Amino acid sequence: MKATEKLKNLLMNELMPDLEEAIDEIFMMVEKEKMISLADREELEQMQEMHAECREILIEIESKEMQEEEAKELLSDLVDIKSKED
């Protein structure tokens, strides 16, 4: 399997759903408490930025603009990040 395909699968099947779930949790908390702390707001903004970056990477992959070497590097970095979270 090519690195771009592996990266696409990681983004679509793990990272983006995890980000979406965490974003939803913050929104539910805000809805319940009717307020958001500065720390939660910053965390929400970071997660939304990461989600947007994931979408941009997927667009690059789909449009065949991403090189295999770049995909390998990103994949390696994301796997490292993901393994530290687990």
C-alpha cells in the first residue's frame, strides 16, 4: 500500500473521527454549562485547526499533489503523535 493511501486511511478512519468526537464533546459541555473557559476555547480552536489541516491533506492526496516522500514523513509524524496519545 502506498504511503498516500496509508495516510488517507489514518486521517479518515482515526484522526478526523477522534478530532470530531473531541470537538463535539466540548460543544456539548458548552451547551450544558452555557460557558467556555479560555483553556477549553484554545483547545477547541487547536482541534478545529488540526481538523482543517487534515482536510487540506486529504485534498492534496485526492488531487495527486502530494508526493510519496511527503506522505511518508507526515504518516510517520502522525503515527508518532497518535502513539503518544494512546
